[in-house]
Amino acid sequence: QVQLQQWGAGVLKPSETLSLTCAVYRGSFSGYYWSWIRQPPGKGLEWIGEINHTGSINYNPSLKSRVSISRDTSKKQFSLKLSSVTSADTAIYYCARGRTQTSWFDPWGQGTLVTVSS
Amino acid sequence: EIVMTQSPATLSVSPGERATLSCRASQSVASNLAWYQQKLGQAPRLLIYGASTRANGLPARFSGSGSGTEFTLTISSLQAEDFAVYYCQQYNDWPLTFGGGTKVEIK
């Protein structure tokens, strides 16, 4: 069954750019939407944005000015960049698969804790 | 933005008892509602989509109901592995949004 594996830098300083990548294993990259979701420690979930294999993208307006999501279909990977990070961006970041644009998420990646600290 | 409100924040239940979790949307999301279970240190796991369709392999003790703005997740007889945090999520419109979660703890 499909599996998502993600990686990226876990510690950043304020004003730096967060960069994470998620790879899709044992499943198709085409025909789905691929999302990033974050969860501050001890808090709830926030959807960041999604991309599909053609490059169609939707972002959460609350983060749109700082977010960029891209994909590499040949590697079945998609990536997140979040610029000008602050301590408010400290969170566990998850990648996840959606069946369509505006969808539920299944499965999810294992999560990456990103800490922003000076 | 559609605001999702879950209640209660914490639900204390004895093993074997029934648990009823609520989720309310600030505007209609039709049946575009999913439920997730999250255990400590793990990623969320899909339970229900389409308000009432169980994910593959989900035990029948989990059921979802509702449409429009009011939704319910029911766990008919709580097992030890069901104690966790549960989130609802609407996917009717962007931005996709989640409720604040209900923690189901052992009474």
C-alpha cells in the first residue's frame, strides 16, 4: 500500500526558509492531490496547501504569501518551502494524500518536527 | 473560512462504554466531513469520510453521521486502543479546516 516518507531540516533560525520533501512509495503520483499540514506542539491541525501531478496548486490564504509547494513527478516527490519563519511556525509538519482537490487525507507521512529558535 | 468546532474538548469514558463526539461547522459542508484519530507521537489516521463512510479496515464500532453543519462520531464500545484525540475536517471548501479535537480519556 502507498507510503509517504518525508524529510527536511528540523531546526531553523528566525527569518530562514523551511524546506521539506515528501516521497510517494508503492503508489501512483498521478490522479491525486498532495498536501502539507502542520500541527504546533499540543495543538490542532492546520492545512497549508496542496498540489497535483499537473502542478495545480491551492494554498491556505493565511500562509499564501510565504508558502511555495512544488513537485517532481519523475521522482514522485513534492516539496514545501515556507519563508521568513518565526517561532509561530514551530510545528510538526505532515505530508498527506488527498483523493481530489478538497478531500480527506489518507495516508499521512510520519511527520517532521520543525523548531524555529534563535 | 469554515470554522469547525468540536465538543466536548475532553471526554472521560470507561472501557466498554459508548462515546459520542460532536463536530459543528460554521456553515454547511454538506457531507464533506472526515474524522481522524491521533495517538500520542503518531500521525492522524483516517477513520471516516463522506460523513459516514468507514475507512478500509475500520472496526464497525466506529460510525459517523450527520450532514450540513452537525456531525457525530460514535464509538459504540470503547476499547483500550481507542483512547486518543479525534479531529473532524471539512473538505467542502478551501481552506480545508480541522476542528480543535476531542480527547477521549479513560475514566
